[in-house]
Amino acid sequence: MDIAALNDIATRMVEPGKGILAADESTGTIGKRFDSIGTENTEDNRRDWREMLFRTQPAMENYISGVILYDETIRQDAKDGTPLRKLIEDCGAIPGIKVDKGITALAGRPGENITQGLDGLRERLAEYYELGARFAKWRAVIEISHPDQYVGSTPTRGGLKANNHALGRYAALCQEAGIVPIVEPEILMGGHHSVERCHEVTEKTLNSLFTELYEQGVALEGIVLKPNMVVAGKKCTLQPSREEIAERTIKVLKDTVPAAVPGIAFLSGGQENEEATRNLDMMNKIGGFPWKLTYSYGRALQQSALFAWKGQEKNYDAAQTAFNHRAKMNGLASLGEWSADIDAEVDA
Ligand code: 5MM
């Protein structure tokens, strides 16, 4: 394993002022996004949408360090025949690939899921390397049960262990292939749980994750962590302030993530666009931590562009304007230089 080479890639992925575009929606998930704008989920539409994003300037050159692709996209060509991954490389960004195969119910642990995709992963990683991927992503999905549920509450220690074990095996295989693993244990924010409960579960999850990474020989210099922020469930009546979210998230990360990790790139997890930007910005304004803190957003980078595009060619420029704006705002947030006033200004 060439740790220096892995560290070089990971460091580029979290370069100050830039972050990662998560465009790795599986066919089913992109279908849900397209439903919201009344667009058919065809291969051509998926290509047009993603080609538009990857051709957006200056967003791609200035604010995007890497793009997480889906299997179909890493093999797909733009309308003029240029491979989509080449559009990304030409902007100086790194192509990456989602390698997990989604979640299924975890046997013996009702209410919990496990991520699939380890079988044959060594061979798939070798192929993705040939196709140009220099980083990968695997997402574990962790759900916090309703606060009133005492019996059978989730996540359980066993459920966390199973998911983190899989993340460790995936990460070790990636590094063996010369690919930087993005390690993503996502605690869903859809529930009724409090911010305190999210804090507790995030701490347990990350503690267990770094034990697994250690036990499976993963070089921490060559990973990027993609966690949730510490927030209350969307249905919780008591919502924390941005200061509390930032302070709790930094505290949990400091308590659990070794300083050898070059960077942490958050998922947005269903936060509103501006909310995801301001929470990241607040953490970087507070500062005082050993890793870079940036974004690996899917929805919070794409949503306004998607609504501007509506699946129609005539809206191409409007969609690129929207993507440019969100990318720039998140780029500023990764430096702690964002403000609501700047966000309110409409780019030309
Ligand atoms: C882009 O969505 C990814 C998952 O897609 P599937 O559920 O179809 O596999 C997801 O892993 C995403 O990369 C992260 O959750 C970050 O995206 P958000 O939208 O939460 O920032």
C-alpha cells in the first residue's frame, strides 16, 4: 500500500475552498429526484443532467475537488462522445465511484440495515481504477428509533458493529487497490430524536468505526470521513441553533476522529441548502481542529439546479447559474467565509 499516494489524493479531495459533489444517486434515487420535477428517468436524461453539472464553470474548477459517480455514469459519454469522467478530470477534479450495493435488512436485528457489496469488490475496484476512479464511497445507513421506543430501540451495538465492520473491509480493499475510501456512516435525520440523542449515537458510531478501521489495517492518512452533522431529527419539536449544531459536531469529531485523518466531508442528509452551508461555515468559523472540514453534498449542491433545469434544455443556463451559486457558497463555507448576505446576492 502506497500511503503517501493515498494521502496525496485524500488531501486534494479536501483542499481548502473546495469540496465533493455527490452525484452517485442510484437509478432508483435519481428517479425520485426527477419525479419532483416531472422528468422521465431515462438514461439520456440522467446523462444530460450530469453532463450539465460537470460542464458548469467556474463551479467545477473552483469549488469541486472530486465527484462521486454511479456505475452507469463512470462508463457514460457526453452527447459529443467525451467520457463524462474526462469532463471532470479536465476541470482538475478527481472522479470517484460509489461501490456499495445499497442496504438490506440486517438479520437478527429488527429495524436495522446492513450495506451490501463486499463480494467481488476487489475485482470491481481494479476495474474502476482502470476507468479512472481514484476514490470510492460506501454508505452505512443508521436509523435512530422513536424516543418512546424502549424495547427494540435502534441502533444496537451489534448493528453498529456489523455496519462498521463492512466499512472497514471496504476501506482496506480500496487502499489495497490504490483508491481512497470515503467512509460514510450516515445517521438519518428524518426521525423524532433530540439533538442529544443524535450526539450520543454519532459518538458511539464513530468510536466503533475507528476501532474497526484500526483492526482492519486501514491507513487513516488515506481516508476521507463522510459523517452526518449532529442535528435533531426533522420531526423533533426542539431544534438546536446553528451554534449548538456546530459545537456538538466539533466536540463529537474531536472525541472520536484521530488527527491522522486528512479531512472530513459532511453529507447534507436532507438539510435545506442554506442550512447545510451555514452549519459548515459555523464550524469553520469556530475552527481549532486538526482536519479539514468540507462538504460532500448531494442534495444541498444539486437541488436548486434541479428545480431550475426541470429536464428542459432551454433551462440549461439557469441550472448552471444555480449550481455555480451553491458551489461557491459551500466553497466559502469550507473556509468559514460565508455570510447570509453573500448568499442572498444573485450571481450574474
Ligand atoms: C447521492 O445520494 C447517495 C445515495 O444514493 P443511493 O441511496 O441511491 O445509493 C448518498 O450516499 C449521498 O452520496 C450522501 O448521502 C450525501 O448526499 P446528501 O444528499 O445526503 O448530501
